[in-house]
Amino acid sequence: MDGIEGDAVAANRFDFRPLARDDFPMLGDWLGRAHVRAWWHHDPSPASIDEDFGPGVDGDEAVECFIVSIDGEECAFVQSCQLHDEDEWWSALQVVDAPRDAFTMDYFIAEPSLVGQGLGTAMIGEFLEDRWRRYPDATCSIVDVDPANPPSWRALEKNGYRTVWEGELDVSDLRDQGTSRVYRLERPPD
């Protein structure tokens, strides 16, 4: 991706556009890329993309999904929700006494050439600012990552998240099973 430069990342010129059904082919392409597939175990077929992301786009699920652009170039994906809207995740995260008002997020960088360039760290930082406004009752953010994915957990740590637990979460979705490292970030003072 030629249009994204280091200066743009440093300036935090991100746009978070709600995912739309028209984005599903692009999202399927992104989820099929080896560097994404290593951590996101979604079937990239059109039917599976519709099944996995359609309810959120249609407003039938509380998960909010976004296509991330920087200087007009679509380059990443991020999603979030509050745990009071996702009973299974809230229950799984009771290993860290997650409050119901906490929010969680998940994300990936779509372009392999942009991994390791600071984009994820900057994107998470800007997204956090938005999420604190979006979820005014949230006391903290709790995010689980695969401990074998250093770029992901380092981006969280650079944004102030701290490890609070590591192990296997009790979840039914096979895509989410395996060892997780759980991070927590308290709401910053106003």
C-alpha cells in the first residue's frame, strides 16, 4: 500500500467508518491473507462473512465493526462492544473479574507491509479515545490476545494496557479457543 506514510501514522489521521455489507468482499480478502489468518480464524467465504459480520452490520448484535483508513487508504479492521452486551465473553472474562460495563475490542492490520510500523499502536490509541466517549459508563477496557502474537500485545502495552491473566478462556466458539493473554486498561481520568 503506497499511500500510507510514517508521517500519516504519527499524525493519527485515522478514519473509523462503520462496516457495511459492500465491504464484505474486501473483508473476506483481508481475512484470507496469511498474516491475518494466523490470528483471526474466520472462514473468508462470502457466506461465512455474512454469517459472522452481517448481524452486527444489520444492528442485530451489539458488536460495532469498523473499516479503518489512514489518509483515505483502507488498511485495517477493528470491532468493539461492551461486555454487558456479550454474555459469553463477560462470563469467560470472569477469570479477571471483568465488570459488565467494560468494553473489549479486536483488530487487525490488513496490509502486511504495514505490520510492525506503529500503525496498530497508533490506531488502538485513537480508537480508545473514541471508545471512552462512546461508552461513558465503561470503567475499563479488557482485551484478550494470543500470547504468540507480539505485535498485537505490544500495541496494547504501548497504549497502557497491563497483563492481568494468561490461560485458556472458557468459550464455545472454536475460533476463540486456545491460550489467551488478557489485558486491562482503566478509564483515564477526565
